[in-house]
Amino acid sequence: MRLPNADTIAAIATAQGRGGVGVVRISGRGIEDLASGVLGKLPVPRRATYGDFLDQNGETLDQGIALYFPAPHSYTGEDVLELQGHGGPAVLQLLLQRCLDLGARLAQPGEFTRRAYLNDKLDLAQAESVADLIEANTAQAARSAMRSLRGEFSAEIHGLVDELIHLRMLVEAMLDFPEEEVDSGDITQRDALLKDILQKLQHTLDTAKQGSLLREGAHIVIAGQPNVGKSSLLNRLSGEEVALVSDIPGTTRDVIRQTIQIRGVQLHVMDTAGLRETQDEVESMGIARTHHTLHRADLILLLLDASRGMTPADEAILAGLPTDIPRLLVINKADLLSGAAVPAAGTDPSIGVSAKTGAGMEELRGKLLEMVGWRDQESGAFMARERHLRALSIAENHLVQAQALLIRAELFAEELRLAQRALGEITGEFSPDDLLGEIFARFCIGK
């Protein structure tokens, strides 16, 4: 799907602010005339050329390096020129304006990468991983985004599609010759292929969920009665004093958020107001916000006091928690037990810690990762987005439905077609224009 005669776009490709180096990127037709206006000549392809960047009067705006990449061997698949000068905002704006005066237009957000996708330099999953790599907040997330950019995620999807095409060809052949007796070997092959594809798809979905967790992180809410140590636990997990700690019940009136990293995974931990009956109007507002926050969590930590165990008030809080969200009972102040066993606390998983001394915190960190669905993988996850998970789940549902329709060949074939279409949406084989607009609008302008 190559773009015919694409117009010339230009943008500052480096981050806002001052820096040692700043880059203006230009892509499209008309690069030769633009280069002649700025540099006095078209640089030698793929060779760094040092020189002056000129204004309309031939005076020097800046000095730096020019790199020219002729189509199709460039990032966008078009002629691309990069001007690398000094990173001051004023000089970069002057250089960009000079390019616009010479006929380029300002690029839209993500337009360079969108052109790379439309010119078949990247598929859609790879294009999205460019933004994910830029936005990665942990080393693990950056490595996963790079795996997706190199095409590992796409390769798995293409492999599934190829096997689906093979299965569809077999099924269509069986449909085309209904008067002939279907060979039992064909039926065995059909069933084996479907089972194999479904298993591989489920593995891919599982791996994609890991990548989505790396990209988005997980939201963990700390809840419980006043004065059980919720703020102390948040401070201990984050390694800094982000929440006020006091012996006065009801100190925390609002939700306090802090992002922590455990083994490269971002966890957004929220300390909430203690849950209890109160006549204090401000505290009541905080408790209402706590209930709202609980329904948006990926994991709820119900904090208990080890010296009291599970009290009726704790049981009432536990009964009021959302039933569809995993919860972990964290029994705090275990240091007060003087070696005694941590009291049992219902059927939910539990762990004993001391937010004051740090005892049990390493076990708690590992338990948090386990309960939000993270698994350490030798091969590593590839970056995935919510739309990828949705498409994989839709494809899985169609394949499961196909298993139930083995004796109805026409419906079986249709389910396979729909599964293939869902997978094709991931790499962009089937992607409406409004989806592309939404995806690339989230990119920075110079990418």
C-alpha cells in the first residue's frame, strides 16, 4: 500500500527544551530542491555531511550534519533528509521554518511512522511499538517494545494466520466436493490443526498479557480500617515518605498514588482513607473515593492488624469488596507478635509483614507480581496493547466456537474466517482509517 507522490513533511524530531543536538526531519518528494535551499546541494546518500544550514539570504542559520536517505531505503520508505544541528529551541524553530518556506508542511503527530506503515516498512503492531519504546518507563518495558519493533509479535501473528489459511484451505476443499466421501485422514488433520492453532493462540495471548502489564502497569489499592498501617506500607513499598503517618485515625482523607517498580514492572499503588462509620464530612468524602477506587483496581490489599487478627469490622470490609477483583490479606505489624504465628485470616491468600521494620516486604513484592499476573519469562514478553488483547481474545472465541461446529462445515469455515480477520487487525491487514487515525494521533510530532 505505497503512498503515491506523498507531499513533503517536516518536524523537529528531538524532545522539547535545550540540548546539545537537535534534529529536523523531512520526508517526501521535493527533498532535492529543499536540500539545495538549506544546504546548497543534495548530500551524498547515507553519508554524514557537515556544513552550513542557510536562510533565504544565504546566511548561516546553524552548522551541523545532514543525512540523506533515498527511497525506498529509509524509515518512511520515501526520500528522507535529517538535519542535525544545535539543540536550542530558537535555532531549531528557525531551521524548521526555513524548511516550511521551501515547500514542506508541518508533519502531523505520528505521520512519519504512519507513512512507514503505509509504505510497508512496518506493520501496524511494529508501528505502535515505536511509540511504546519512546514511552517505556522501565528497562524491561523498553526491551519488550524492542522485541515488538523487531517483529517478534508480528511473526507470531503471521504464523497463526498462515496455519489458519492452511486449515481454511483444507476445510474449503472438503466443502467444494460434498459428493465425495470425506477421507478420515482429512478429518483427523483438520481436528489436529485446529487444536494446534488454538493452543498456540492461547500461548500468544498469555504472552501478550505480560507485555500489556509491562506497558500499562497494574493498579493496586491498599484498603482497611484506620490505623492498621496503610500509609506506612505505601511508604515502605515506595522507599520514600509519600504519605503522612499518624496515630490519629482518619489522617488519610484522599487517595494517595505512588508508582513503584518491581522487577521492571510498574505497579500503581494507592493508599486510601480508612474504612469506618464516621460523621466527619471530609473523611466521609475520602471514604467514598476509596470505594470508587476499589472498583477500578487490579488487586486489592486488605490490611489487617496482626495483634487483632480478623475482626468483625474487617469481615464487614471484606464482604463489601468487589468480588471480581483479586484480593490479598496483608497482616501488618507482625513485629508485635514476638515470634508468634501470624493469625489466620479467612480463605483469601494472606501474608504477614511489618511496615515498620520491613520484615516480609520482599515476599510481599513477589506476591504482588504473582497476583497481578506477572511471570518471569526466559524469552521475555513482547509489548502489547489493549486492542491486541481484544483481537486475540476475539480470535480465540471464534476458534472455540469452531470446535463446537465441527459437524456444520459451513459455519465452521465462517468461524475460521472471522478468527483470521481478528488476527489481521493486529498487524493492520484489516484496519479501518479511523483506527489508524486514533493510533498515530498519540505519537509525538517528530515521529
